[in-house]
Amino acid sequence: MGPETRPPLFTTASYGRPVPAGIPDLDEVIGLLAEARRPIILAGNGVRVGRATESLRALAAALDLPVVT
């Protein structure tokens, strides 16, 4: 396996479920990120598996946060 290979994907019922907008916990997290002194987003394989790349990009752009993987 090299850097260009992709890991196998294991489908489960929990992958790919969108988080409904407007839930209090999500609003709280966004508020904490906006007020943090030096926040970053640590993104893992779940972003790719959950097909959330564009959502992650939008969140990072909206809050002007760096993303590391």
C-alpha cells in the first residue's frame, strides 16, 4: 500500500447520517470554536467516509479555521 491507495471502507448503519441543523449541541460547539483563541479542526477518515468534505470546507471557511488531517 502506498500513499495513493485508499483504505477499505466498512459500511455500517451509522456512517453517512447527516446531523440535523439547529440542534443545541452543534450551536454550542460552533460558538466555542468561534470564541476559541487558537482553534483548529482535526479531521479524520470519517469526513471522507461520511462524504462530508464540502461541509468541512464550509465550516472551516466560515470560521476561518485551519484543518489538519
